[in-house]
Amino acid sequence: MNDMDDPICPLCLRLIPNSVAQSKHHLIPKLRGGQIGETVLLQHICHKEIHASLTEAKLARDYHSIERAAAASKNC
Ligand SMILES: [Zn+2]
């Protein structure tokens, strides 16, 4: 068991150990052409939060980089 191998959630900057629910976020929503686009691994709770606070249209238009998405999640 080596914590250094765990990925880091870019939204909350905490480690994502295997034991924690996790999911991939499409930087461009799938319905808006992002199905072949870049994905980032997030904690599932953070993934739910970003979709609860931002619509697909906003994500596609304004939050298609993880830096912006992370900034938005800190403001909510
Ligand atoms: Zn997180």
C-alpha cells in the first residue's frame, strides 16, 4: 500500500484511494461532442458536486478546463 500511487482529485486536491468511489469527468460534456475528449479522474462526490452546480451548457462553454472547474467548485 503506497499512498504516493493514488491519483489526486483536481477539485478538492485530496488523494483518491482505491477504496473511495471515483469516476471520470469529461471536460467537454459527452452530449456536446466530448465523448472522444479528455477525461479527468475525480472523486465521485466531487464529480456529482460539479454537475450539481454547473449545467452541461456552462461546462461546455466556460468550464472545459479542470482549472476552471476546480475554481468553480470552490466557489459553491
Ligand atoms: Zn475531490
